[in-house]
Amino acid sequence: MRAFAVWALLAAPVWSGEVFDLSALPAADIVIVGEVHDNPAHHRHQAAAVFALQPRAIVFEMLTPEQAARVTDDNRSDPGLGKVLGWQEAGWPDFAMYQPIFAASSAAIYGAALGPDALKGRRDPATLLPDPAFGLAEPLTPDDQAAREAEQATSHCDALPVDLLPYMVAVQRLRDASFAAMALDAFKAHGGPVVVITGTGHARRDQGIPAALARAAPAVTVLSVGQLESDPGADAPYDLWLISAAPARPDPCAAFGTGN
């Protein structure tokens, strides 16, 4: 494969370009490969990484455990797998972008998504994952809480009521911890490497899945790969990161009436 990859763990770990050779990723027990969900390039890179790593298990943010159980050796390479999984009904981008990830290995498939009704009636999302090892019951520092609320406001086009932002931060923390817990379960059951397919925000070392794993299982080695559409700067919270062009897409804020 022709490669334009240039990276190092100690200096400017940045890839640029559209074609990558991911066969030389540093070894780790759990490899988290982020994405912008609707970016086709990001899914090509994920499939290439899975093919190179041949992990023992893959954890998908997009699947519930019940959906993951529907993946078999016979259907994982079938383009019709998306229909079996109810992918479109769950609201994720075109399954055709994700299907090569399933086909790239014979890894066990795990789903880490919360069910659609999981949070109904729960004022405290942390009660869904009461394991103290992940630290969900511990409050964030005021500065961290404020920063995360600002991120939630921006990512939702500044359309959320201000009093809802703390809840949204709690849900994000729950998802990070839930995905980490599922990756840990997969690692304990199958050994490594385990690959986690998730949004790039969840791959952040400072507050995402890696942070939850570092707290709950510090002996487990973790590699965080962020995929982005613009340069995050030298202090990006990933071990490695890739920058790919954004696809043409409608203004995501138009639906909220706050678009350009």
C-alpha cells in the first residue's frame, strides 16, 4: 500500500493525506480508533487498521450487545448485514462505509451502545454503571465541568437549554465509561489486541475511553488514534491522529435554526 503516513510517538504524531499504511501501529492491548461518523475516509482507515491488527475482538460504539450478537462468521462479509443489525433504523450513516470493518477480520464483535430506553427516567446517568472503578460518582473540577459543558453546547449548535448541559456531560462520561468497560470485558475474554470503533471524542486520552481505562485497569496498555478533519494542534489528546478532508455535508446546525 502506498503510504503518506508520517508519525512518531515522541514528536508530532500526525498523519496527513488520504492513503495510510496502518500495518505498523504500536502494540497495545486495546487500540481505540476514532472517527467522524459520516467521513468515508475514516472508515477506510479503520478497516485498514483492523485488517493489519487482526484483533481478537472489536467493540463498536454503534451496536448494542443484542445487535452485536447477530454478527456471525457467515454474515460479516455480507452487504446485507446492515439490515440484519437494524443499522439504518438506529440512525447511523450509511452501513456501506462500516461493512468493510466487519469483513476485515474474524474478531469477536461486541456492542457497547446503550439501548434506546436505557436513560429514560434517570436523572443520574452514572447509576447505569455503578462500578466505582470508573469514577463516575466523582464530580469533575469546576473548570473541567465548565469546559465540557461548553463542548456540549458547541457540538449541539448552541441549541440546548443551559440547564441541560450538566446532564449531557454526565451522559458523555457514562458512554466513555461504558465503552471502556465493554473493551475491558472483551480483553478479559479474548486477550488483545481489542479494537474499539468510536467517535473521535471518545478516543481522547484526557477524558474519553483511555482515561476510564487508565483508572479502572492501569496495567492494560491503550493506544488512542484520533481521526479529525482539521489540525488539532500539537497538544491534541491522542497518541496518534489522522487528518482527512471533510466530505461535502449540509450544515449540521441548519436543523436547529442556528446554521450559516
